Amino acid sequence: MTHMRWHRVSTALWRSVLDEVVVLVPDSREPVVLGGLSAAVWHALADGATADQVAQSVRRIAPVSQDVVDGTLDAMSARGLVGQG
């Protein structure tokens, strides 16, 4: 069980567009378009959450393993969209 909380980067500008989320972070010149699982993870992080809580939230709409959610969080972190703390 993971207790470290994930959160959206507070300096990101974002908008929901249909089933996707468009995110612009200050260090990037191009917006990032999140769809599918990544968009669901973004929405699950509205108030911050542990990886376990994110997975529980996402499982309400799609069957997904904890490993897949963890990998998605890591990928989003690498792009500067989310962080831990």
C-alpha cells in the first residue's frame, strides 16, 4: 500500500474537452492532451490522492491494475504534470 500522495502540478493550466484533458505546464511550449486512463487519473487527482486511491477511483470506470496506474502516474510525473508530496 502506497501512502505518498500524488497531486496535479499547481502551476498547470488545464481544461476538459469532451473525453480528454488538455494541460499546459509552464516549462512546456506545447500542450499535453490526456485521454483514456491518463485523463481518468488526472480527474482522480482533483484533491490529491495516494496511488491506491487513484486506482480505486479509476476502477469505477475501467478495470485496471495497480501496476498500470502506477506506471501512468510515473509517466505523467516524467512529463511534469503531477508530483508527489
